[in-house]
Amino acid sequence: MLEHLIAGFVTVISPTNLLFCFFGVTMGTIIGVLPGVGPVAGTAMLVPFTFGMNPTTAIIMLAGIYYGSMYGGSTTSILVNLPGESASVMTCLDGYQMGQKGRAGAALGISAIGSFIAGTLSVIGLMLLAPPLADFAIRFGPPEYFALMTLGMTLVISLVGESMVKGLIAGAFGIFLGTIGMDPTTGIERFSYGIPTLLDGLSFVSVSVGLFAISEVLEMAERSSQPPAYIDKISNLLPNWEDWKRSIFPILRGSAIGFFACAMPGAGATVASMLAYATEKKLSKHPEKFGTGIIEGVAAPESANNAATGGAMIPLLVLGVPGSGTAAVMMGALLIHGMRPGPLLFEKHPDFFWAVTASMYIGNVMLLILNLPLVGIWARMLKIPHTLLIPLILAISSVGVFTVNNNLVEVWIMLFFGIVGYFMKKFRFPAAPVVLALILTPLMENALQQSLQMSHQSISIFFTRPISLALLIVAMVSLLSPFARFLWAKAKSF
Amino acid sequence: MRKGLITACVVLIGLSLYGIIESSRLERTMQMGVGIAFFPLSMSLAIGVLSVILLLGVLKGKIKVKDEPICEKGGALRVVTVVAILLGYIILIEGIGYVPSTLLFFFATIFFLGKGRIAKTLLTSGAFTFFLYTIFRLWLKSPLPTGFLGI
């Protein structure tokens, strides 16, 4: 393992990879700082930038955006009570209160240091857990893959958003969109109506940029006001001894919760940070002080959302099943670059995995340097007027989507899904299941067809193989648990 | 918001019907596997059934919907205008090329949203157009639409 990791570091320290790792974490921090532009939108928007790169450099950059945004998200939560992205919501509760008490520096400091520790620990976890899991998953055949992808989708649907019905509609809509184009087995056209662009299916870049970036910009355009900028000077970034004593265990617990929560598809960084905050409150001798500006309330969720990024790499890289919207965008980017995530990735391209892992160590160090001394610069980014940000994001998205295939139809598709995404946001339909399903449907359909060929058209193949059966049972439980809880609550009320 | 969600459900039911009709035209039984209509047909049915459940939940008041307007006052006009400007940009970019269309797009959007001075807006638009040109054309070497003007 050590020699693989050293080889990974050797790959990363090439000037190009270091430059794009730095670019990724810097862009991630900016995306995290700017309210309204989340990591999914930011990653989707910057996918077209990676087309001239080799796959390793591309994923190093995209992963940098992902974990960089988690660092940046805390800045606005602490300074102006506005989460830069959803995973930083919990940080607002105590972080902003600390800022109000004149301790913004300490909150930002512990947030950056906690994020660094959690990020590093999660990379170690990824390094230790991924290879044995890949060895196990290599035995998976088409039925297991079909069951695994079904499980991935049901977990995302059941955990993302507030309503299971809306999540299911979004997932079904995504699967339907995923069937547009040529059928992978027969080559017969479906819903493409002779439009050449649609023959290869809907471009995931157009759909994800539309659903995430354009819709967010439209929401930004709708608001007449802009969040206030932080004007006070930020000082005393290094936590004192008392802060350290109170934060170290929340950081370690938050790291473990974030990593393991996201190692399963479905629970994203937001869920992880909520779990970590709730755990600390439960373990605390003074739970009533949570929400009044105590450092544990910043350390735990910030550590959890950063550890979550390492955990999220496990289902994505090892199993080929993205567990969140950002991971789905990264999987789409990998597929465009000709890399199929999954256990075979380890066998065929171990250099790729280890280079990405090594880049996360380096990226975390870069982020610590970027986020501690330069926090004032990030805080000032809030002064960028939306009147400039909106056209800039729209133009980058449009030109970026155009350059993927030099095709204007894809920009039209982006605009269409931008409007769809805007209304989905308004009516609280989650967008992540749509993109996840769009990417997974062709693979699922293929796995289903292959499984049925193996079993001479009998669906019993899914229930006679233990792994496939177990995965399908968990998928079923994840789908039915909210209904079961509802029935249980009703039964108890009688 | 309630009316909006009801409209969304109706649109989804319409989408489901479209999916069912179109999927039914696809060959359903193939020699191998489940056939190319399986996924689109089953998903169209699922969208339809779930949308009806959602619609009934909203109508019967079992699903609580906040009694607030879909967007803030004046917000709809801003969104529609931004979409219209973007639409114009996509139409123009192929005809007149990247540079003039992007310059126009930036100018129109910044001027509309910011209501700033013309000279300042023009200068910012030029800088942004050049910035994107540098990234996409000069750095990433991506071909950009040139239009009849050749730029």
C-alpha cells in the first residue's frame, strides 16, 4: 500500500497536477464561500474545463472543488449566518453566535483546523477501506451490480429532500431521461425523434449544469437583496488551549461520523454534519449551551462535512455508485474521460486511485494554508455583487456546455433543465436523484439485460444470489421505512 | 405555492401520459432481456401514480404547503428577463459569433440587474468577454462560434 501511495504522490507532485489541485481547492473555497453556488453546481459548471486534461488531473481538480467547498462553506456561516452550501447549515448555529461574541477568528480557526484533521483522517480511511472493499466487489456480476445501483438510487431518494414521494418522482424522472437515445443492447432509438444530439442520450453535463447551476442563478436573480458583507477585521485565528481541549474529541467523533455516514451511498455531507452536531449535543454535559456560540458546535459539524468527502469517494470509486449529487457529477466526468468507476478501476488503473488519494492529502494542506491566513480575502468575496456574478456564471455555463461537443443544442438542453431545476427548487423536488438516475440508468439497463440473459429470462437470479438478494432487501427497507414509520405512528395513536 | 404545486402535479401527470403513450409504441418483448419499453414505461407509470398521490395529498391538505407566493415581488420579472436575455444569447451566438454576442449578453444582463452607468457596464462586459475568451479559446483551446463576422 505504501509503495502505491508513494507512486501516487509522485504523480501528484508533477507541476500540472499540483496546479490543478490548487485550482480545484481554490475554486472549491470560492464556491463554498459564495452563497447560492453549491458544490454540485460548481463541480458541474467546471466539468467542461477538464476535457483537455487526462482523467487523473481532471478528477484531482474536481475532487479539490468538492472538499474545498466544504472548507469555504463555513466562512459565510460564521461571519454572516448564511451557509455557503447546505452542509454548513449546522455551523451557523454556534459559529455565527461565536462571531457575535467577538470570537469569529477562533470559530474560523477551529473550523479550518478541524476540517484539515477530518479531511486527512478520511483520506486515511479511504486508503485503508477501499482496497479490501474493491477485492470483495470484484466478485460482483451483473445481478449484484444491478442490485447495488438500485440500492444506491433508493438510498439517495430516501435521504435527500424532505418528501419521499417527491424524491421518488425525481428518481423516476431521471430514469426516464436516462432512457432517451439509443438502447445500449438493441441500438433502437427511444424518444430522440431524429435529433442527432439525442441519439447518444441526454448529455449529463447539460442536464446537471442546468439543474444545479442555472437554477441556482435564476434563484439568485429573483432576489432583490444580496447578503451583507463582513466588514470587521478577523483576528486571533489560532484557537487557545481551552478551545483545543473542548474541540479535539468533537473533531475526532465528527470525522468518524462524517466518513462512515458517507461511505454508504445516500447520506451526503449535510446529513453527516447534522448527525455530528446532534451527537455532540447528546454527549455534552451542557446541551443547553448548544446554539449559544460554543466551539464544539462548530468543530463537530465542520469536521463531519469534510470527512464526508473522503467517505463519499468509497461508493464512487470502489463500487461505481455515486452517493450524492456532487459524486454523481464526478462519476459522469469520469465516464466522459473513459474511466468506469468500480472495482475494476483498482485492477486496471491503480495509479489513478492512488494519485487521487495522494492529491487529497496535498489538497487538504493547501486548504489549511488558504483558509487560515487568507480568510479575510474569502470574507471579502461576499462583496461581489450578484449583478456581476449572475451573468458570469450564466456565460461560463453556456460557453462551457457548448465546448463539450461544440453543439448549441446542448446549450438549449441546459437552459431547458435550468428552468425545470428552478421550478423543482421552488416546489422542493430534489435534483440530485435526477442526475444520479440519468447517469446510472444506461448502466442499470445493461446490467439488467445481462442478468436476464444469464438466467434465461428468469428474475429469480436476483433472489438466489446472496449478495444481490441482501442488497435488494436493504433497498426495499430504505424505500419502505418512511411508510413503516408512518403506519407505526398511526397505530400508536389509536 | 399550493396552486403552483397542483400545477406541477398536473404537468407531471401529463408527462406520465406522454411517456406511457410513447413507450407503448416501442417494442415491448425482445428476444433477450426485458425489452426496450420496460424502463420508460414503468417509470412513466411510476411518475403518474406518484403525482396523483402527491396531488391528492395537496388537495386533501394532508401535505402541508406553505401559504406564500412562489417568488418575491418583482422576482418573477427579473427571472423571466434573465431567461429571455440568455435565450437571445443562445440564438445570437451562432449567428454573430462569440465576441459580439457575449459582449451584448453581459451588457444587457449587468445593465438590467444593476441599472448602472453605461460606460462602466460596457467596460465590465468587455473585460468579462475577454476573460472567458482567454480561458476557453486561448487556454483550453476550445473552438468558439465565430458567426458571419468571424469573431
